[in-house]
Amino acid sequence: MSMSDEAAAVTRQRRPAERIRAVVQTRAFLLVAVVALFIVLVALAIHQGVGASRLLSLAAWGVMLGGIIGLGSIGLTLVYGVLKFPNFSHGALVTFGAYFTYAFMAWLPESAPLRPLSFGWTFPVALVLSMPLVGLVALAVDRVVYRRLRRQNAHLVLFAMASLAMAFFLRSVIYIVWGPDFHFFFPGRANPALELPFNIRVRADQVFILLLALAIMAGLYVLLERTRIGKAMRATADNPELAQVRGINTERVIAWTWLLGGALAAAGGTMYGLSSQLRPEMGFWLLLPMFAAAIMGGIGNPYGALVGALVIGVTHQVSTAFLDPTYGPAVAFVLMVIVLLVRPQGLFGREGG
């Protein structure tokens, strides 16, 4: 047998493995893997004696949790899409958003609850005030730290380490200003559950969280698809050098990216604080689910980040039917590992990206 014949034989032997690898890396296979994991979780819950109405309620709560994670992961993936580095300080911005809202609520006059919600008009006003403020904090961090690294053409590792250092610094500021104790937006105020079809029980605040996430997502879609700055952001994310050649002010785009990312982080942190409590580490515990959502949806894709967040939120809540809720981040970690092994570019990432 000649050398060419031997090479052809080796190629034929490799083709089945290559075909299997090609199938495994498809979007359809990743969807099947995620659905299979969800089915396993449901089967384990049923094995523990959890009823259908309880599972449906957990799934509904998971959708609300996905809205919270989505608000944070969209900002995270926007920053990555334009600047191409993982911002580990994003969790601290999420925490800042919750605490700024808490501070504004203490400053604003108290209002009666807008039933069936647990809060009055002061809460959305405080949220609106905190969102641009956190955006300015994110922009200030960029101007002080990251812009200098960009001008020096620093390696990606330096950006990642700098963002990690800023995460610890910002969390220390929270400890200094507000202390280590837990805080609540409305201590002792009840939020009765709503009775939905199929015996699904959710709180009105959870419905508000989901509706707010969808409204913000719709506004972000309009901004990215219909406005000049949104088109400039997408062009810069696709090819920064070409964007500069075409006359796009990339530093202005970067500034808008930080402002938007910080504002979305503030919304996510505030909603998370509303559903639980405020603590200095709250953003840190959300960081892994946010990264997992961004990776699952296709990092750099804000729409995919919301889809990934909803998947993670639902699987997280369903897993609490038979797992301690403190193991929730492990579910996000498992999903992130599945995506990285099967299709690193995520559900909505480009082929070969």
C-alpha cells in the first residue's frame, strides 16, 4: 500500500469521529443536552414526592429569577462584546445598584404599597435614580483603570486581573459605607402570593420583576437596532478597527457601553434585593449565574444572554425541589460546563466563533 493510500485510509477512519464532533457542536445538540438535564431534574423532584403544582410554581419562580440574572448578564455581555474582556467587577456593580436604591429610598418620603405589590412609588423612583448613578460608577472605573490599560495595549490577563481587583475594591467600599449587616427594602412587609391557573403561586413582586426585565430588554432592542449609538456599538463589537476607519468614535461607544452595563447591573441588583435581601456579597453570588447565562446565550449577544438567564433560572429553582438552595450556583456551573464542552460559542453565537 502506498503512502497516499495509507493517508486516505486514516482519513476514512477519522471521518466518523469528525462527523460525531460536528453533530455534537450544533445548536440542536446543545438544546437537547439542556432539555435532558431539565428532564433529569424534574424526574429527581418527582422521585422525592414533589407534586406537579409545586414544580410548576418552581418553574414560574425560575422565570422570575431568570429575569434578575438576565438584567445583570445583559450588561456583562455588552461589555464583553465591545471590550472583549470578562469584567469580574460586574457583580460589585450589581451590589452597588441595590444599595444605591436602598439609600435613595431612605431619602425619599415613604409611600403606601401599591397593592398587590409590596412597594409604593418610591421604589421605582429610587431605581430610576440609581441606574444612571451606577452607570457613572462603571464609567469612572473604566476611565481610571481600564482606559489606561487599553492605551498600553495590555494583555487580556491584565484586564481580567484589574477587574478582579476592582471587584474587591468596590465591595470594600460597600462594607465601609453600609456595613456588613443585611438590609431589607421593606422589613416586615408581607407580599401575599397570587393564585394563578394550575395552582401556581407567585408573588406580585416576582411578576413585576419579570415584566421589568422584558420592558428593559425591549428598550435595549430599540436602542441597539434603531439608534445611531446602538448601531455604532454593534459595529465596534464586530470589528473595532473597521469601526474607527469608518469614523466611529470608539471611546464614545465604550463610554455608552459602560453606562448601559452599569445601569442594567443596577436594575438586576435592585430586583434581586427586592426578592431577597441586601448584603455586600450579593453580586458575587450572582456573578457565576450571570457568566453562565452570557456564555450559554453566546457571549457578546445580549438577546442570547436573556434566554440563557431564563434557562438557568428555571433549572436553578426546579433543582431546589430536592437540593438545598445554597447549591443553586452549582446548577449554573454545570450548565456552563456543558456549554463550554459542547458548543463554546453558545446557543446564538456564530458558527466557529
